[in-house]
Amino acid sequence: MNRNLALIGASIVASTVLLFAGKLLIQGNGAQAGSRLGAGDVVGAVAPDFELKLLNAEGKTLKLSDLKGKAVLLNFWATWCEPCKVEMPWFVDLQKEYGAQGLQIVGVSMDDDAEKIVSEFSKKMGVNYPILVGTEQVAEQYGGVEGLPTSFFIDRSGKVVSREAGLISLNQIVDRIKKSLGQSTEPKPVAAKN
Amino acid sequence: MTKIVGFLVLSAVLMCGSLQGQNQSTAQNRVEFEPVGTVAVKPGKTTPVVFTFHVKPGFHINSNKPSTEELIPTQLRFSPPQDLVIAKVQYPAGQLTSFPFDPSEKLSVYSGDVAIKAVVMAQSHAGTGTYTVHGEFMYQACDNNACYPPKKLPVDFNVSVASASHGSTRPRPNKQSPHIH
């Protein structure tokens, strides 16, 4: 009788543990180095490393880890995404403005089998940062990117500072870039007149 | 006792899997198809049919003729059995609409209810009986801030071919349409 009760108790505990383990799996464990982001809060999590094909580079690839030491704005987009096209000119300007300070913008195209179209489109937009050919696997690594644009702001140590699903304002993008660069986002105080 | 323990553990595992599945099914259907009743047609004749799709509030889909070539058009396609023809698919005109993400640009979109007309024709030698037609509604949806991957919605309906005046005794070889790949 006691043995049966102990077995029932043990199985209830095991079931509960399995349930919580499943819940953690869903939310994602931000502390794990580079495997997969969850769908929930990812601030502070290590951005998963990946290797993707570079567009127009004759088979060359780019790894996220190649950019260690830089602040990275990782932008998932597609040519069929109108809001994505609004922010691309901003990214071109921001790469020029903050590139010397250590910012690297990276576009991940989620178009299906459309490298020629993506290439032509990127040229038309004057894109001055690398465009990678995205995969479902990498989208899954980043918590399942569904809505586009989705951007991850990653600091110099490779940790996620912010995840933004959908289009946000230019000011908000600049704010997040500064955070990922380790710069203050407080407005500069006006010098007192003597 | 072993069975009880096994059942409890299995239930927990299944619940974890279900939770995971629910979380991953953020790929929600932003468009729903209103099922069509059985369409009756006689051999050698045509019958009009209307396919109605509901775009959920807050979302829009590109029209059949979107504003730029990069945008993915809405399309309705069928693979009917060889005795049937689905023809004259007529899409409604898109609504030219601008959105908060770019007020300067107007996009040709559908929102709310979308009615697409077509005509079902049974070949003159079509055998009597009920055929199932398989189709796909292809669309790409956006809301005011983001766009979602292109999707294909199954559109299946039945066609009942009644006997012609001079009845056909030819047996119908295959009631089902091939699956669209």
C-alpha cells in the first residue's frame, strides 16, 4: 500500500516536472548559450549563432560570431513586406552614421527561392549592409520569426538588447542601436549659461 | 499500478507536446473559407459558383493585382477531376488603401469578405454522381505593422453531376481530383 502511494506520488512529481520543463522549453531559456531563443522575453539572452549564405557573394557565408565585438542589428525581412521597405532606407542611413562606432546591420531575407528578386530589390534600395539568404531553421532559432519585419538588437558581447516584431519608429530604432552600442540614450543636458 | 504510472507520465508528455504545439501555431489562419454547398450541374452545362473568404479584422491581403511586382497576389486555383472544368474565375477589384506604415502609398488589397466567382462545367460525357474538387486559396496577409508569410488555404467542394436528358451509361473512372502538389 505504502509502495503504491509512493509510486503515485513519484509519478505526480515526475509529471509536474515534465510540465514545467515543457513550459520552460516554450518560453526559452535565455541563459543558454546560442541554441534557441524562446517566444517570450529574450532580453539578456545570448543571440544564437548561425551561418547563412551571403547574397551575391558566390557561395560565401556569414556567421553571426564573425561579428563579435560589434553591435548587430539583425533584421528579418522580405520583398513582399511593405513595412520592411519603409525601414530599409533608415537602415542605409544608420549604417553610414553608426558603422564607424561599431554597428553592423545584417538583413536576413525570408523570401522563398527568390535570390534574383532580392538582389535586384536590394540594389534598388541602395542597401549598404550584408543581406543573407534566410532559412526556416534560423527563424526557428530566433524564436520563430513569423511577422516581418522582426529585428533583434544585439550588443557587443552577443546578448540580445531588444526584439522588435513589426515596424517601429526611427527614434525607437536609434534608441535601441545606442543601447546595443553601449551608449547612453538619455538626452544630453543643455550646458548652463554663465 | 504500472498502468496508472505509465498513464500519468504519458499524459504529462502529451500535455507538454500540446503546449508546445499551441505555442508554435502562431501561424494562425488570418483568412477563413466559407464552405460551399454541393454544386449541381448537368453534363455539358455550366453552373455559377461563388467562393467567399473572410479576412479577419485588422488584417488585409493583397488583391489579385497588387500594386507592385514584389507583392504576392491573391489567387484561387483548382485541380478538378477530368470530367469537370472550373473556369472564368473572377476576382473582385482591390480596394486602394494606404496604411499607417506608409501613408504616401496606396496598396490594392482585400479586407473583410472577399467573393470570388467562377463557373463549374461538366463535360458532356461526364458520368453522374458526386465529384470532389480540390483547390487552394493562396494569399499573403499583413496588419498595420507587419506582414506574414504567404499561405495556402485548402478549398474543397463537391459537385453533383445529374443525369443528362439522354442518360450516359459510361462509368465514371475517378470521382476524386488529384491532390495539388
